[in-house]
Amino acid sequence: MCRIAGFWDSRPNNRSFRQDIIIAMRDSLTYGGPDDAGFYLDQETGVALGHRRLAILDLSPLGHQPMFSSSGRFGMVYNGEVYNYRSIAKELEAKGRTFKGTSDSEVILEAIEEWGIEKTIGRFIGMFALAVWDTQEKVLHLIRDRLGIKPLYYGWINDAFVFASELKAIKAHPHFIASIDRDVLGLYFRHNYVPAPYSIYKDIFKLMPGQIVSLNRTSLETKQVNFSNYWSAAEIIQNGLEEPYQGPLEEAQEELEALLMDAVQLRLISDVPLGAFLSGGIDSSTVVALMQAKAGQKVRTFSIGFEQTAYNEAPYAKRVAEHLGTDHTELYVTEKEAQGIIPLLPYIYDEPFADSSQIPTCVLSKLTRQYVTVSLSGDGGDELFCGYDRYTWGNEIWRKMGWMPSWMKMFLRTLLISVSPLSWDYLFDKMSQFLPMVLKTSRPGDRVHKLAEALVFDNRSNLYHWLVSHWRDPLSLVKEITKEPATAFNTKENQPSLKNFIQEMQFLDLITYLPDDILTKVDRASMAVALEARVPLLDHRVVEFAWRLPLSFKLQNGTGKWILRKVLNKYVPEKLFERPKMGFGIPIDSWLRGPLKGWAEDLLSQDRLKREGYLNQEMVGLKWQEHLSGKRNWQYLLWDVLMWESWLETWG
């Protein structure tokens, strides 16, 4: 695991100037690669590659990067892991190739020499972001893994092409001008993250998952790069629907267990200490159970807890750990300790990012890094196996109300919002003993108003876009915005034909929310403390198999992850993991009315917002006052603004 950076600048420059630039870009990412550093500079072409190393495999100098193939044709800087590199190495050895060390980096380069880039990448099981320089053809290739686990930015600074694992490396280039894209800022406020392929800066982009971008001298002159996809979620899903799994649930369960077992076992390859995050939920418990089944010793597991019962998963994790016999470490975090992370967030997430679970993720990563260098995570289970409540909730809204004529929807909407959220909360509380479990939820008043607003949609795609939106009118919030850029939510280009609404929601989350929110959150939090996070549930073979399964294998009677529960139940009693989904949250709502109030008021100052000129200060001010009064709970929308303002203060 590492961090990478580089550029291609063919303009006449002296060697020392180029060298200073690549070193500055590279070393802005030192925290993610503290074990070693290197750079390569091709003075003739102006290509520079920089690398910071977190040594995981082959800790010797033979794992140093930039690394070149045995013939010297291909040079590479690489962030990630290819877990099946040993089997690939055996194939290459049978063809007469030899290896000096034991790193996957060397295998990648020899495989590229043997089979070419696209055929080689298709063989990999892993997570990766690569930059490969072909010294013979004078072509630079950037490659990102299939699911977008590892990040890679690219773009232009004047006539120079630049790339890096994180934006701070691009900002370290002396000619970079930080021009904020207001249209993209609108997307941030809608989603609480900046969706790929955009970045917050003009002319800088994210490489899409499963994509290769290539450029040569002509590309450099015209600023036109070539894109190709070696793996497409849309194609995988379409194929899965056209060739569905035909066997019974029991057989599918056995196949899934075997796939997951292999995925986990591959991710146990490490030359440094290894452990796992454990929340006690289905996803992380499944990963840990399979780890413990394969490991020859006690697996190290880690969890954090909070004194507030509503946010505390530690007791559940502890019970699962005790049953599986892991070497478990838990840390109870005080409010003060959790809030102490907040000033660091703009630097850790060097693009505006406002998933508030970033705070406990950072705390958990810091705890885990004290004991191990690699940690397995359970991310991906919700998207693949229907774990989100919004899938059933959104589907029920559409099924029960999609048929209604417009006048009836408007009447019902007016009726529901005529009662304030606080009054709905009071009503639900008084009737709680008579309500079914599905209606017992936190903040019922806000949910009723959300339901009322959802009634206006006559298109299910627009309904889901609205359901996953934070600020639902970014054109009014962000000043001088011209349009909302196209995303997967408002374009049907290159999307599978999905008749089922739940599958449509799953697909959209797989290509947007998962890489741009969930995986971004974990990658930045873990790499900030030089911890490698591995996600076995997102082994592409598991993803492909999951999309062949009938929906009924994943969701039954409103219960998601059905088949995953069956797998887990072989190792852990049902009573230890059957509980309402909690999420990895913190009490932002009460913090903003209490210990964070002064900090928030400073960042949300009307004078400040007006002076900066980015946001409609009246809209923000109204939300803040309603939140303080308790009239509404606007914690997520306000957190979006606070993270933007903190980022702007740090990087703007």
C-alpha cells in the first residue's frame, strides 16, 4: 500500500526544477507511505513518477518504487495490492521469467511485459491504482481497480498532465491554480461527497473505477486522452440478469461461502501484522468469522464504543469476538476525543467530504494502527446484498403511491406536512407500544416530512435521486452555479436495463455512493495513519456472483442480506447478530446544539458566508436557527456546510 504522484510536462525545464516538483508532490503524501520514497525522471520526455511506500509485501529494498520491468521497458508507481500475484508469478516462471524479490509490484510489471496491459489487469484480484510508463512507445497509462477502492486523480496544469492519489499532491505543483468548480460544488451539497469523475477543482478529475486512461505526445499537445474500460459494473449486472443463478438457495449459499472464504484467505497475505475491524454487524462479523476459520492463530479484531447507547456497537462486537475467540481490542471514545478529530478532517479528506461517520472511522483506524499495519473491513455488503433500509423503504413508497394521480399525491403531501416534525415525534412516541417494529424509528417526524416530499415524483429514478440527496436544491444554495453536472442519477447512458426498482437502487449505489463515499471514507481515514484497509466483500468475483443471484436470495420479507446471514450463521449464532441496523454514527445533532455550537456558529456566520460568496447565507442561516431551536433536525445538511467551510479555511 502506498501513495503515488507524477506528471508529464514536455516544456523545456531544467532538471533540478522538475526534480523539485516531483519530490514536493510525492512528499506531500508521506503519511500514507512512511517506509520509503523514490522518484523517476525522464529528462528527455518530461515524465516524472513519484512514490511513497507503506511496506506490506517484501519489506526489503527489492520492493522499492518506481520499479521497472526486467527489460527496462515499463516503469511503474503503484498503490494497492494484487492478492493473487503468487499464482500469476508461477505462470510467468513457467514461461521463463524470473524474479529478484517477492513483491507483487515486480509480478505486475513482468505480467505487463508478457501479456500487455489490458490482458494483465483482467487477471488481477485486488485493489490498485497504477501509473505505467512505456519507455518504448512513449505512452503513459493510469489504471484504477474495478470497484474504485483505491483513488486516482488526474488532470491538467497549464500544458502539463498531472496525476496523484490525493489532491494535496496536485496542489503541491507550483503552477497549480486552485479554481473551485461551482457546478461541482453543487453536486457536493447534493450528495455530501464529490462524485466521480469530477473533483472540486476545474481541470482535475477522478479516474472512474475499472478504467484506463492513456496518453502519448499527441494527447499532451491536444489535451485529449484515450479512455478504455477493462471492467464495467453495468455490463456485469446485465450479464448477471441475463444468465441468473439457477440453483436453490442452499447451493448458492455454499458457493458464496466458498467465494468469500477464498477472498478472505487471499487478503491474509502479508509480511506485517494483520487484523480486522469488527462492529458486530453482519458484514464485519462474516469477514472475521472466515478469517478466524482460515487463520492458524487468533485473529486480532478492533472496535470502538461510545457512552451514548444509541451509537454504541461495542457490546455487539465484543460478544461476536468472544464467540469466535479473537484477540479483541475495544476503545471507548469520549465526546472530547471524537470531537478532537474534527480539525484534522479537512487535511485527511483534502476534498470536501461530509459523511459524519468519517469521525469514528478515523478514531477506529488510529486505534487499529497501534497494533497492526493491515486491517480487513466489511464494506460492500449493504450494496451487494440489500442491506440498506432505503431499498425497502423506497420500493414501498413507489409500489404503494406510484399509481396515485397527481391531485391525490398533492393532497396527501399537504396533509402530512401540515403537522410539524415535532408533533409527529410526539404522536409516534405516544403510540409506540401499538406500532409495528417497522414504524419504530428515530426522528419519525423528519421521516414523515421526507415521505410527504417524495410524493411529488412520478419517476422512480428521480425518486431515488431525491432520497439520497442532502441539499435538494443546490442551484439555489450555491451562488453563480450554472448547471448541475451529469451523474449516473440523471443520465441513462451505459446503464443496464433494470426492471426492478430495488436493483436499480443497488446499481446506483454500487457506482456512486460506494466508491465516492464509503470507500473514500475508509481509504483516507486508514491511510492518514499508514494503515492498509482491505475489503474482501468487494472481491470482483463476489460482486459478479452476487448480481447473478435472485433478489429473493438477498431480500426476504423486508430483511436484507438474507444469504449472507445464512453464511454467517454457520459460524455465529443468530442471536449475536440479529438486531436493527445502526450504522456507524455519532450524535452530530446534539453536538451542534452543545459542545460544537461555538465552532459551528463561527463557520456559519452570515458575514463570513456573504464575504466568501459561495453560498446563499439566508438558506444556511434558516437551517441553523431551526436546528438550534429543535424545530427540525438539520444535522446532515449543516454538516455538509461545516465540512465545506472547514475545507475552504484549510485549502481555499
